[in-house]
Amino acid sequence: MTGAAAGMAAREAAARAATTGGSARGREIASRQQLKSAEALAKALSGMRGAAMKVGQTLSAVDLGLVPEEVRPGFQAILAQLQQDAEPVSFSSIRQVIEQDLGERLPAAFADFDERPAAAASIGQVHRASLHDGRSVAVKVQYPGIAEAIHADMQNLRLALKLLSAIAPGIDTGAIAAEIRERITEELDYELEAANQRQVARMYRDHPFVVVPDVVTSLCRERVIVSDWVDGARFSEACSWQQPARDRLGEILVRFYLNGPLRHRLLNGDPHPGNGLYLEDGRVAFLDFGFFKHLGDREVRDLLASTRATHAGDALGLLEVVTGLGALPSDPALAEPFLENYRAIFGWLMVDEPLTIDASSTADMMRRYTGMRRQDGLTGLEVPAEHFVLIRAVMLLIGLLGQLGATATWLDVAREWLFAEAPATALGRAEEAFFGDRHPYPTEVLT
């Protein structure tokens, strides 16, 4: 990290010198220096894994408007390597974790085990294996010692975020660190993740366009998750599909990540590009269920009330919901500015005409959120946990939709849970036919 910081400082100095005078050649040199800094940051985060790597994964998915437009695609492409291509741990170390957790030798549990990782991410890596009954499975194994390293990682994270600030001045790195620190501990508990995945897989079994791999419960432990193997394209490949396919994929993502929590009371807070596989038959396999929040009746009621008030332009109604949560004082003067900023986050969902999601929308959302926190009366804003997780998930979701360039009348999708209306799309009708009377949208919570 120290070496990366020193190299970055030198490149930034060179970039400032090159841009003196504002020549095109100088800007080109500065752009190259920033991309080299991004490469250094990606390499450092990849080696650190854990919490710090989460920063890179988020930045690869969400355009926060942190770097100049001319280098933004290259910057995000470099960090996109962190979605599934972190530096893997040696197989001998991975094997030791598996055998310690399962209490038996590897050949006793698996008929075949590929020593080469299929994917390596922030706190674990995935290997393909086969069971003795012939079933092909994915074995997700937590890096040895990662739980203990997370605590030290938090100290290193501060330095990593300083490097990020050098690339992108003005980002609220403190908020990023606090959010990661609070949530990553949940992801270290693979038994909790396996339980989440088992619950969601049961809900979506035989769904027309969503696949959630079944868990092999007998082989899941604190640091090991075994589930059905799924073959599919990565998100980067899906971004090159024809427009109708990308639009359809966008609606599937919205239905799973946004409509799903209101139907099932389970909010997945980590919809980044590495957590999905895109199948040839048009279905999407969703992976990674470590960052989940269970929603209660009051949380659902508040989410519905705040969204309805935002759709209606009811600033005082929205303020009433927020003050009821203890997030803001009951001051009518705060109503309009808060509504304006809330619309920046959820407004795209309420447009009653076709809208193409722009990846830069997240940059505007971040600017508005940061600006809102500095406005008179809003400096003490404390977003409740369920809203904070939702806002983060929505920003990541918009990042995915923006990279796809997905187009839809998004309000048509939201009407189902927002107003209890019949589905207006083919995917909506297929999903309603699948669920029937099971897992209805809880719109009646407000009535």
C-alpha cells in the first residue's frame, strides 16, 4: 500500500505538470497517469481482499462521477477485474480449510475437485467439484485467516481510501469505510449465507426466469458453502447483447433485487456484477447471499409509504415518514429539499414512459446525497438501516442497468407492489402465474 501510494503521488505530480497550460497532449498524459493509478489501486485491493476489495467491486459497478469522463470507462474496466478475478489462494491452503471444516479428507466428500479456482472474490474463492452421486457443484471456500485479517484490514482500508481520494477528490471515504465495516462481518458467516440461499432457492425453485442454486446442506459449514454448479455468461458479456435482450435482463434484475424484497421480505444488499450468471435460455442465476436483511412489517410499511409519497410529490408526507423513523426533525422547511434528493435516488422508478438508465445517474445521486448532508437542517440526517441498505442496493442496481443501457417504463414494474395493480409486462405476468397466491406483495400493510 505504501509503494502504491508513493507511485500514485509521483504520477499525480506528473499529471499536474502535464496539464499546465491546458494542451490536448497534456490532458492525454494526465489521463494515462490516472489509469496507471487505477491499476495500482486495483492491484493493491486485489491482494488485500476482504473489506478493501469491496471498495473496488463497488466502484467497478457504480459510476460515482469520481474521475474525468474521458478515463471513466478505462478506470471502471480495470476495477472490474475485482468482480471475480482476485488473486487466488493456493489450493493447499484451500484444501486445508475444507478438510478442517468438514472433518474429513477431500476425496471422502468429493469424487472430483478442480484445483483451479473458477472465481476468486473478496473473502473467498469458488472451485468446481463433483459429488459421489455425480452431481456437479460449486464449492465456495473462505480464505484461511480472512476473519482475523478483516480487523487489520480495516486499518489498511483507511490507506486504500486515501489512494482512492487521490484519484477521486471529494468522495466521502468515511461513509464508505463505516458501511463496509458494519456489513462485511455478516458475510464472514457462511452458515448464515447458506441459510439465506436455501430460503431463496426454495422460493424460486422452477421460476420461469430466475435460478437460485440449491445448497448441499450436509456439506455447508462456517467457511464452506456447497451448491449446485451453474454455467452462464458473465455480466461483461451480457452488456454486449442486442438491445431487446439487455432490456429484458434489466427488468429481471429489477424484479429480483427490488420487487423481490417487498414480496419476500428479504433484501439483498449486494447486487454487483459478479453476483450473477446469464444462461443461454434467458434465465438469470443469482449468487452470493451473504449480505441480506430481513424486513419486518413496519420496515415494509415505511418503505411503501415513503415511495408512494415520493411518487405523489407529497413532500410533507415523505417528511412525516422520515421523522417517524427518527431520521430528521419535524421541520416543514426540510420537506421540499429532502423530497428533491429522495427523487434523485428513486425517481427513475416512477417515470411513466420508456427511460434508458444512464450509468452516470449514480454520480448525480452521490453528488445530491453529499450535498443534502451539508444543507441546513439535514446535517444530522441519520438514514435508518433498512433505508441505507436499500439505497446502497438501488445505487448498485442502477449501476448494472446503466452499464446495460436498459430501457423500460420502470413504473410499470413498480405498480405491482406500489399500487397492487396487475402486471403490465410479459415477465410480470409469468412471475405472477408462478407465485399465484404464494408470497403476495404486502401492499395491504398500508390499508
